[in-house]
Amino acid sequence: MVAAVESTPAKSASDARTGLVVMITSPLEAAQVERIRRVEEVQDVLYEPDLLPPARYPNDHGGDPPFRRNPVQESRWSQMLTRADALFGYPNEGSTELAQVLSVAPKVIFVQGTSAGMGAHVRRASLPAEVLERVTFASAAGVHGGMLAEFLFFGVLYLRKDAARLARIRSERSWTHYSMGELQGSTISIVGMGHIGQEVATRARVFGMRVIAVTRSGGTQPLADLSVPTAELAHALRESDTAVVTLPLTTLTKGLVSRELLAELRPSAIFANLGRGAVADQGALVEMLQANQLAGAVLDVFDSEPLPAENPLWTLANVVMAPHTASLSARENERIVSLFCDNLRRLAKGQELVGALNLVEYY
């Protein structure tokens, strides 16, 4: 299930365009390419897999990093870019590659990202004002929320039921009894009620949890029992058995969950980060986990990625972590292509695009 998403207006109604030429710049399965071809508003789809790095795993949007096009291939690539009105993805999902592509694609008015974190790439690309005025960028925000919510509860249940202890009991054949933790009746604070937060809240209510929603405005959230503004985050954390951060990284969210705020959590609490690592003080979190000042952590993002091999998070028994891969699904491309096709239809009609980036805060 994909959470409802907010739409952002296209540049203007005058941007409506028919007979769109779409170029696919990220590895994509043939069946998904055909779905794009069938969009009525699409005149042509430019896709030559040999010009793209081979995928290393299903739904790999970056492809194999060592790949390089030869001069003949580069010429073909550049010619395709000059024809394109819309791009699906961008090479290596990187800011440098995004800037390079748009520097030789004068007709492009729409770029569909394949990640929710596309805003950071656009910001770092330092694109000229002309490009920012001409091009609408839409992220894949909302596509990955369900997978991230599932990972959160996988981790929380692992820690609350003490799965490591169960493994020891089985290994020792000891038939030892103990009281397991439970989710029903416990409180979860969700910092950020966007796509991921909505998916987390939906599942939390199924588990019978009390939900505190923390948002910038503190406006009422239908899935929450209590809604508070970010200014009252300390209060929410003090009441939490589980606290999960789902925020993007912006100038307003960087370092938001400070050492002082983490200290508001009770020792029996679990802290989770599914948004961006730099939103929380990772060093303080590690110290608290090492000192058993928290019951555990569930992490998919880190302040430095890849996470350095010497970081203690790799070996802490009270941490459930994934290498920023918890959102990946065998159905990911299927979902992103559905979003892209919808946005192509909207673009052709001059309508609002789903997931269009806010170019002030870049999310």
C-alpha cells in the first residue's frame, strides 16, 4: 500500500506538452519500458540498455559504477538527450551526473527521480537558474513507505520479543521461559508524518499502539492519538516506548534530534531512524546504546554512508540495521513506473505533478 501523496503544481499551465519524448537513463526491465510506451501522451521512448551501466541487482537504479561509454556510445547518448522532453532517472543517481545530463538536454522539462532523496542530488548539482526554471523534478517519495514501515516493525519486534535470546534458547535446547515485551498499549512517536510516517502510523494502529505525531505545525493527524509541533518533541520522546524519525534532510532538520533530545528517551525505549542519518546525533545514540541507556535502535540510515567498518553500530547486539536497503522491493520499479506514467499524463495536460520537489528546502 502506498500512502496518499501531496501534489505540487507544475511550472505553469503553459508547460502542457503533447507527443512527449521520454528517455530512460536508469536500468529498467523491458516490461516496465513497455508500460511507458503505452502511455497515450508519449510519442517515443528512447532506451538503449547498452548505453547504461548493467544493474547489479533487481531494481538497481545506479548500475555498475566502473561502467563507461566509449566515444561512439557517448555520441549516441548525447543525441538521445537532445531529443528528450522527460527523463526517467539519471545516471548513478548522482548529482554530478544529473548536472551533466541536463547540460546537454535543452528540451527536458521533467525529471522523474527513482528515490525519495532526490532533493539532495538536485541541491548538490548546483544547476543553473535557467534549468531550475525550466525543469520540474519529481521524487519517488511515497513509493518506499510501506517497505520502510515493515522494516521498522521487523526491528521493533526483534528487540521487544528478544529474538537473540530465543536463538540462544533454541541452540541450547534449554526450554527457558521469560516474559516477552509487547506492542499493544505502548506508545510510538513518529517524527514526520509524510509518506513513511503515514505508513508507520497505519501499522502501529493495527498493533494497538498509541500514536503521537510530531510535525512542524502540530496540526491534527487522523491516524494519531496526539499531534504535537516539533517544538514539543521533548515531551513526545519522554512518553515514547518507540520513537521513529522519518524526516528528509534539510537545513531545518539537520541535527534536529540532538544529544539532549535523545536523553529524553527512557532506558526501555527503542529509537529508529528511517529518514536521513544526519537528522539525529549518531554519536550520542551510539554512546547511549553502549551504556544500555536505550533498549535498542532500528536503523536504515547513517550520518556517513557506507557506514565505516570500525563504527560500533556494526557489532552492538541491541541494534537492528540495514545498509540503507530497507526500502528496496522486487516491486520497486513497478511502483515507480506507475508514478512516472501518472506524472507524464499530468505533464501533458499541464496538471500538478505528484512528488514535485520543493526547490526551497529540496524535498
